[in-house]
Amino acid sequence: MMKKYVFIFFLFFFSGFGAMYAQEDPADRQSQTIDNFVLNEEVSMYPNPVERYLTIRSTQPITRVQIFSLLGDLVMDESKNFIRIDLHRLNSGIYMIKIHSNQFHVTKKLVKK
């Protein structure tokens, strides 16, 4: 009886890994990583740490800027005025900023004084 349950456990366990592996395309992940690396070099933001206004410069057109807490909560979402973003509403701390450019995005660390 125990062998039957062990067999069923391993059957479900390995079928889950197969499904996860089948959904992932290594070629897509590699090209996206390269593109994100290139975009990371083309996007700059200053000052960091920031007191009130954050300036973002990019050679790519920016379509959206999102700011997340370290817990992953979305605290700010901007879809316009990317050059100078007013951060007076944010508390002091460390955040992650996600800068979107057409089909690519880059994530950077942001420190708010």
C-alpha cells in the first residue's frame, strides 16, 4: 500500500517539473536578459538618494514608471511626466523602480531620503 502512495507522489512531483520546464523557453529568457542589460546601460536616474524630484534620462522612449516597496507592493505608478517625478508622497526608505520602454523594462534600486 505504501509503495502505491510513493509512486503517485513521484508521478505528480515529476509531472509538475515537466510542465514547468515545457513552459520555459531558454532562448526567450536569454534574449530578454541581453535586452534588459542593454536597456539598463541606456537608462540613468539621478539624484539617488533622492529627496523630492527624481530625474530619469533614457535613449529609449519611456512608457511607464512603477515604484515598488521591498515587500513588492506597488506604491507609485506613473504613465506620464517621466523626466521629473515628484516623490514627496513616499516615505524614506529603499524602493525598486521599474522603468518600462516599449516591450522592455529595467529595474533599479532607489533610495528616498
